[in-house]
Amino acid sequence: MLNPNLSTLNQYTFARLGQILDDIAPISNYEPILFSLGEPQKPTPKILSKTIAENDHLWNRYPPPNGDKDFRAAAVSWLNRRYKLPTDFLDADVNIMPVPGTREPLYQIGFICVPPEKNGQRPAVLMPNPFYHVYQGAAMAGGAEAVYLPAEPENNFFPCLEDLSMDLLQRTAIFFLCSPANPQGTVADKIYLKKLIELAREYDFIVAFDECYCEIYRDDPPLGGLQVCSELGLDLANVLSFNSLSKRSSAPGLRSGFIAGDPKIIRRYGQFVTFGGAPIPLPILHASTALWSDDSHVAENRNYYNRNFEIAAQILGPHLDINIPPAGFFLWLDVGDGEAVAKKLWEKAAIKTVPGELMGRDGVNGKNPGKPYLRIALVYEPKVTELGLTRMVKTLFG
């Protein structure tokens, strides 16, 4: 029998984008440029293929569910470097779990961590609106109500925590927060993160910090959830951090990351992997260890994306009010009507973008906060980025 909670999965962002654009034939004398996909186009570091080749004799071995000591130690070492954590803050054996990318565990904690009831009510899973579609999937998988919290410019594109009612907080099971934010690229400050962690402790819900863009920033490294716990002298109860090599190392096809945090949840996730999850194969695990141990290629990535934002400011700045975000690789442009502009760009310029409303849902006021926006992924090499943005300006502004 099919699970009725999954019946709305056709609301997946790119399935909806297909519904909007598939009947539109793009102009034929242009090579299509897909600014729609947040898929890094920069080549992966050579250390990746080299390490996999050195370990190709391990493909015939079953991988352990929790990886190996070298991987977990590399993850802790990176977290300590990146977030300036005390060396005794994390225990590699109880606070770290390797995962096949972060999309999978973000979804899976929906059925691992959402109880049938919370304080006698249907549980709620909270997420910013607009949001990464997997958060909604996690709510459905856990049989919870997905609650879409407006993330608008007046609050730095994060949900307003002061607007959350006690009734909602009492039945909250998971609160997803992406910082740096996808799609807006904004960064939550220490006061905001501290407040959210305090609410999680008070009302006993999990804060799932999606921090996959934390290494792609313009100036200052964004704060992280574990860092705030450390600086405030807190333990890791109710806190999870999700980290991936997809953006950090331009390796989405590697399907490798880790979760860190509350040892009870890490242990529960490990039990799930033992019965029905997907451990990381050993050659990939060793390549991942090498990538987490190397920061030089990450600095190159930042320069690559920062150059693209400089190009965007030069080309789009004279025509649109653009704000270069402090982190991430997306432009979140207010164009008035994202869907109308996306259709025009695909038809007239062979440029595919994502209307912001596809990443959002109507709120209680009937308003979709993503409707005016267009998401543009600046993932191509600078030459292609310049070509695509120039084509956009010509199409939209003559």
C-alpha cells in the first residue's frame, strides 16, 4: 500500500519548473545556459580521483556504517579549524556520522526523529519559506505537518522566531535552518542562532542546521550551530549540523558528507544505516577524508565564485537593484514576477532560472514570499557567467 504522505512529492522544485517551461521552445541559435541548477561546474580537485584510484582494491569490501576512524577524525579536525572549536569539544566516535551527501539524511531524519505525537498533538516540522524541497519531504516522511515560516528581507531572510506561538513550539519536532541560506545567501548571526538553540532546549525539538554552503563566502566565515554551542558553553543536545563535499569541493556526484552533533541522534541514525541505510564505500570514504583534510582547493573555490559575483555586479548592477549576498553562490533577484521573467528568459535567451515561488508556498496570508524573485546559480566559469548574464540583460532590458 502506498504511503499517502508522499502524494505531494510532485511539488519538488524542478518537477514544477519542468511543468512551467517544458512547453516553451527556447531560441535555437543560443546554447542553453542552466542557471537553474545549483550544481558546481568547477572541476573537482585532483586529490579526489587520485585517492579513489589508490584505493580501488577496496570496492569488494562492505563499508562500515559509521565510516572509519580516519574519516571521523578528519571531520572533527575540519570542524575544529573551520569553527575554531576547542579540541575536546567533539568526540569523533560519538558526534560524527558519515552520510551519502546531505540530501538523504535531511530527508531521513523525518522518519527517524519525528514521533507519532508531540504533547498529544500532530507533530510539526518547521522550515523557512522559501526552502530546500527536502525539508518538506522530511515532514511528509514523518507524518508531520510542514509549517512554512516566512523568510523575508526585513528579517534577513530568516524566520522571525518571536512570531512562533507556544502551541506551535510545543508540537515542533524538527526546525530546519539553512545558513548560509539557500536561496538568499544570507547568514544568521549569533543572537539568532542562540535564540533558536534555546527554544530547541526549552521545547525539546531538534534544530537541523543545514550548513552545506558554509565554505562559500565573500568576507567573513559564517557562524555555525556547533560553534555557537561551544562559545556559549552548551553541549550538543537537540543540535545537528549537516555538512557536505558537494559545494565545498565541487563534488556533488561523490555523494559524501557527514552529520555532527547530539550523540543520541547520531547513534539513532547509525542504527538506521545498519538496517537500511547506505554507508559510504571505502574508496569514496578515503577520498572524502583527503578532501576534508585539504583547505587549499576550498580557497580556490571561493575565489571562483567571488569572481562570478563581481561579474554579476558589473553586468546586472546598472539595470537591477542587486545585493551581493555574504555567502553561497546564488543571486536572489527581485524581478517583480519571477515566473514571468523565467519564461521569457528561457524562450528568448535559452537561459533557465528558477522562479522563487517554486521554492516557496503560500503562507497563512495567502502570499508566497518567493513570488517576486528569481534564483540564479552562478556556478559556471566566469566566461560562461559573463555570456549568460549579458544575454539576460539584452533580453530583459534591450
